[in-house]
Amino acid sequence: MEDQNKVLDQKLENEDELFHFVEYSPEAAEMIGYSDYSYWKSVFQNFLKRKSAVVLSIIFFALVIFSFIALAIGKYDYANLVTDSTKAFISPNSEYWFGTDNIGRDYWCQVWYASQTSIKLALIVAVGECALGITIGCLWGYVRQLDRFFTELYNLINNVPMILYMTLIALLIGQSFTIMSISLICFGWMVMARNVRNLVMMYRDREFNLASRTLGTPIGRILIKNVLPQLISVIILRLALSIPGTIGMESTLSYLGLGLDINTPSLGILLRNARSYFLDYPYLLVFPAVIVSIITITFYLIGNAFSDAADPRNHV
């Protein structure tokens, strides 16, 4: 018994040595926890984990950058291209890297200048659709009094194919870069607005928004601070889909003769011009078609990957 008591006493003494009282410090008591978590840092970390998306991003940005470099390294200046019918339909060679067209102009300059035009158009339309769609979608979903008005407006515009609107605009107003940009924005905001509206209605009556309204927070601040952060992944996805969609629409309209002015070359206009000759001179179709395919496919897949990385549910 005495041996057991000694062992217990030794254990108690050892335990007493492990613990000691800490002096109270008012400064330490007021300190708060700190986390170095950053939402956008986490987004890019998740995105970089997808090697295929990173490779596609490199390809896409390399193509965009090269479209500006290509004109500088080319042997001919697009602004001073000379028509020479004796040099028509020359196949790609060391002198004409992409060959020549039906009236003897260097095709390298035309393809890369047209790529710049199509990329600029796609970016302007995507940003415009995004801004207009988010604004209307937030008002549509949050302000109940405006729900019926925007619903009827959406149904009125959406039930008519966009190509009919673009045809009427091209015939009645004209064909130019500015007209096409504004037209595509005016009729392309609906998908973004509908998606935003549905999500805003989901988050509108959540507890944190009810608390904000109870405290008298303005609607604008609630939408920007409470609601929009929940929609980032959907907005990014729609933005990514808008760019290839715009290039596809421009190519289709230009192929039908309803797109940009013929003096403003684009990939769609080159595809339209090549339709009469591509069986005998396939390079006229291959080069612009390959660039259109690379832009649309890569950006679509990049957008999907970035949207998944930006989804708040993937940030645990």
C-alpha cells in the first residue's frame, strides 16, 4: 500500500509540474484571431490545380498576343496591301506565309488583322452584356415591383430569334463595328439577367439579408456586399460563354452578309469570302477556321474551369 501511495504522489507531483497559472494580460485578452485566407487567392490556387485549364489558358493568351505581333513581323502592311490579280491564289510559301486571296492580297495580314477585330468585338460585347445583365438581373430579382415588367420584357425579346433582330438592324441601320457591338449587347443581356435574377431571388430572403434590411442597410449596399459575392461563379461562366458565342454569332452573320462592314475585316468575313473557293484553295478556309475554333474551344473550357474554382462551395 505504501508503495502504491508513493507512486500516486509522484504522479501528482509530475502533473503539477505540467500545469501552471498564467498571469492575466488585458492586451492579450483583447487580441482577436487572424486568418490569411483570401478568396481570390484560393480561386487561383484551385484553378492552377487543373493542368489542362492552365495549358489552354497559355494557348489562348499566346494566340491573342501573337495576333498583335504577327502584323509587325509580317512582310506586308495591312493598311498598304496592294491588289495584284497576277498573284491571286498563291499557295502558302516563304514569301506569302498564308498565301494570297482571290485578288492577290497577302492572306497573313488579313487573317491576323481579322483576329484582332473579332477578339476586340467579343471582349467589348462580353463586358457590356455582363454589366447590363447583372444590373437588370439584380433589380429584376430583388425589387418585387419590377418583376412583372422585366419578365414581360424578357419574354417579348427572347421569343424572337436574335438573327432576325440582327438582320433588321443590318438592313435598316447599317453594318459597322459600333452598330454590331451595341446590337449584340442590347439583345444578349437576357441570359445573364435571367441567371442573376434566379439566384438573387434565392439569396434575397436569407437571414443575413433580412438582418441587413432590419438594420436599414440600403438596397444597393445589400446587393453589392451580400448578394453579388454569391454569384461570382455564375457570372464568370456566363462571361466565358459570351466570348465564343459572340465570335460564333459574328462569323454566322458575316457569312450571311449581315455582319460587319466589308471594309472592317473579321474572321467571319474571311470565312464568307472563302466559301466560293475553299474546294480548290482550302487554305483560305483553314486558317481563319482554325483560329475561330481555338478561341471558342479554349475559352469555353477555361471559363468552365475558372467558374468551378470560383464557386464558394468549393472553398472549405
